[in-house]
Amino acid sequence: MDKTEKKNTKQKQFSRQLINTKAITDYSLETNRGDELVYFCIRPTNISVLSEESISARIYALMTVLKGMAVLEFVCINSRENFEDNKRFLRTRLEQENNTAVRKLLEQDLLQLDRMQVQMATAREFLIVIRLKAEKESEVFPYLNRIEKTLREQGFSAKRAGKEDIKRLLAIYFEQNVSTEEFEDYDGERWVVLGD
């Protein structure tokens, strides 16, 4: 296949094919490679307010979780807006601006973005990903329940991601979209009007 044919083939692919995704189930993301990805959302702990002993205990608890499972993958994503690009733009504008009144407004905008970012400082989302490959259906849920129980026993606030959680995670990862309330199952679904 030459470059033009590859480009045309890639343009004809659906979004799911491009991100190597087959389907989103009630508890997992099925890939085209035949495996399923199950996500566990872990609520972060603000370690800046913990003592050294408490931090050591959290590290030990995480080690205990890691030792108890054969294969784990970790993902860390922003669960809130990231203002760094906006702040960079405002700083650049501030350097270029000669008008004192406009400079003052730019400084206030920059200060406001700083305040907002500080308020959302713990807006990270940590995920543990379990990759299921050809497991028997009767064994999947007991295995996942055991993982969730282990996380909770070690003091982690964990929850298995459902279908809506997985769609939100994909939107954050691929689009950096953290503000949409509902996510479509299919591209353009919101534009389809039944009965027309």
C-alpha cells in the first residue's frame, strides 16, 4: 500500500477503529485485540497534609496491593480543566501589551486562573487498569470483586468504572473534555432525530 492509499484508508476508519476499541460494556472497554480493559477509579489522597508515617503507610499499602496482583497498569489523568495554555497566553500578551489598563486586566485574569487552579489542585484521577484476556465469564466478576476488596482493605477509596465512567475517561484522554455531562455512544448521536 502506498502513502495515498494508507491515508485514504485511515480517513475512512471510524473513531473506534482509530483508537483500537471494539465496544464499551457495562464494566469494561473491549479492544480489537480481543482483550478487555477494566478500570478502577482511585480517589487521590492529599499527601501534603499527611505526616511522614502516614505517607509511609500509604506507600506500604500500595505495595501490598501491587504484590497481590500479577499485572496492573496505572493511568493518571486530569479530571478538571488545565489552565497552563491560557496562563502562557496571558503572560505572552502581558509582555507585549503597552496599555496600562489592559495590562492590569491581564494581570487580574492571570491571578484568577491561578486561584482557580489552586482550588482544583487535587483534580487528578488515578486509575488501575486490569487487562482481561480470554478469562471465563464465570471467573471475571469474582476476580474483579477480589481486586476491589483488596484496594478497599488497604485504605484506598476505589470504585470499578461503569459505562458512563469509561466514556468520560475516554473523552478526557482523547479530547481533554472534562466539562460535558453526557457522552455519546456513537459519533454524532446527539444530531440524529428519530422519526425524521
